[in-house]
Amino acid sequence: MNSQQENVLREVEERDIRFIRLWFTDLFGSLKTVMMSPAELEGAFEEGVGFDGSSIEGFSRVAESDTLLLPDPSTYQALPFDVDDDLQTARMFCDISMPDGEPLYADPRQVLRRTLTKAADAGFECVASPEIEFYVLTSPDDPRPVDDGGYFDQAKQNAAPRFRRQSISALEYMGIQTEFSHHEGSPGQQEIDLRVTDALTMADNIITFRYIVKTVAEASGVLATFMPKPFREHNGSAMHTHVSLFEGDSNAFHDPDDEYALSATARHFIAGIIEHAPEISAVTNQWVNSYKRLQFGSEAPTAATWGVSNSSAMVRVPTYRLNKAASRRVEVRTIDSAANPYLAYAVIFAAGLKGIENEYELGDPAVDDVFALTRRERRAMGYRDLPGSLDAALRQLESSEFMAEVLGEQVFDFYLRSKWDEWRRYEDQITPWELESNLNL
């Protein structure tokens, strides 16, 4: 037993933790949990916890259903709920392995870890900082925004800022640091930004974030949703993510002699994301509804472009504090709030690393409002369109050897099958608009 495991056992005893939740996600980012008593924790560290992997979408076949949860002691945190009921609960994220000890290739954490290992082999640490948008609604049965506020508004009613304060307090109780929170551009829409950390920890933090926000909302009698675009007339919810690569303590993206303080490494990285943007779209934007945000949302990227301080570009280079090396970063604006963060970050960083490895050339930055351009205008200016539907995104994914390599064949094949099924079920629907428009034909 290593020192981290021993520290967890000691803290569980000292804080009188009554239950341990073992967390992991399926391929699409849905949180799964197993509850156990502290008495079983030492055995879980030593031997893992067995479960039927074939019952989790995409994990393993029925003939290979025996899989193990391996608690990661570095992710141990007490949960902020149930403190006053003498039922203090803690959680740990788990890695997943086969009985022979080999990592489960389809574990989303493992998919991301493979990309991060490749980055480490090249001398880089991947870091990320997301701006997570979501809506707070009145109830599932009557889903209306809880307020009529706009961007940075001080809400007339105290419900929204109080909700954000409670969520932030719960996150910080768990050691998840936030930077800013504010009302977003549409009624009921909120944003909370998480402070930068390594990409795997951040993916864990995003899963925890969703759990915390939804739990606080439920306790407050409202509904929090990370659906990419729940309202036709309002903006979609994104998870704009600022990313950088570090070499030790040095930011590999910073060059003080460059016009935008961007190093050659940063430019190759951006070029990699732009080059592979159509292929990764089905992962960064994995739901049918994701494309309602991209096609009809304010400032949502519609083309594979980069820009300096240009919020309509897919990859934006912020110009705050150009001379501060640690702050040099790029912002990827395609990812929506309902993406699986493990897979989304795996493909984003893999695309950027591919650009560095092959020294992709970066074209000129977009200076237009790309979203306002027509498809014909975008093409005339040399901009390549992003997929406009899940159907189009899956066709790009399906033909990508690069994505098969990043995700692994098992994940790649299952992901495609599952998402094609989602698209066919969507196409099978007869919508109210069709009935209203065509019933009298």
C-alpha cells in the first residue's frame, strides 16, 4: 500500500467518513457510482472492486464482463453534503482494469491518459481551464429560465447569485478552485470558470462540477441543465476551454518576440486543431442538440478558423497580458457543456500534438465575424466549414484514421455505432413543426 492510500485511510477514520462513493463515467460522460463502507476501502485499494463491465455502454463484451474499479487515492475528497446528518460521504474517481491488471482500453480516463502520456513523452504537460455555461430552470415539468437577466447582469432576484455562491462554496469545499462566476447572456444562463490545472484533474473536476451544480439546484427546488441549446430563442451553453502546454515551469506557448506572444509550438498546436477540427467534432459536440448551438447560437464557431481576440473563431488567442508568459494560452470554443471531458480533452490535445509533431503551418487569423458570414462567403474566404449536424460529424469521424488511433479501435467502433443509432432515432421523430406545417397537405 502506498503513502497516498494510507493517507486516505487515515483521513477516512479521522473524519468519521461513513460512506465512500467510487466514481467513473461511461463513454458519453454519464456519472456512475458504487457506494461502499470504509471497512471495504483497504481491500478496494489492494484488489479493486469487481463489476459487470458489459453493463456499461462501450466498456466490454458479455464474454469479457469481469472488470475492476481501482480507486485513485489522489482524487479523494469529502463531499459537502450530508455533513450535518452524521452521514459524511467522500468520493474517489476510479481507473478501470481487466482482471489481469491491464487497463481497460475503453475507460474514458484511460483514453485521456494515453494522450497525456504521449504529450509527456514529447516533454509537455497539458493544462486546461474551462468556462462552463449552463441554464438554471424552474423545473423539469415547466422548464423556464429562473430569471430574465443578461450578460454580467446583477439579477433582480437573488436566486441566481445565491445559487452560484452555494455551488462555488461546495466546489471549494472539495478543493476545486474557481476563478469567476457571472450571469451569462441569456435569461437563466450562468457561467462558472475553473482555475487551471492539469488536463486529467480538470476532467475529473468537470464531472464533479456537474454533480455539485445539479445537486445544489435540486436542493434549491430548481433544475440545472448542461444541454447545449435548450431554447430556440436563446444562446447555447459552451465549455470554452483555455489550453496550454508546459515544459517544466516554462509555458511552451509563449514567445515574447512574436506579435501575439505565440511560440512556433503554439502555432503548430493551433494548426493541428484547425486541421483535424471536422474529425473531432463528433466528440467535442457529441449530441444531436449540440449542432443547434453551433448552427444557431450567438458567436458559436461555424468554421475551422483561428483569430486574435475574435470570439467568432473556433480557436481564439486572448490578448490579455501578452507579456506574462504563464498566461499565454489558446481558447478552444467548440466544446459544449455536455461533452465527455475526458474524450473531448483527449482529442483536442491529440490534434494539437499532431500539429506540433508534423509542424503544421498556421494560416492567417480570421478578422471577420465568421458566424455572420454565409456558407458561400466562408468558403470564398478559404474557411473550412465545421460539420453542421451530428450526421455530418459522424461521417467525418468515420473516415478518420487519426481518431481511430486516438480513441482506440474499441471506443471508436462503439462510439460510432451508438451515435449513428442516436441520429437515426432523432430522424425517426415527427416533430410538432412538421405537423404544424404539413398536416393539411
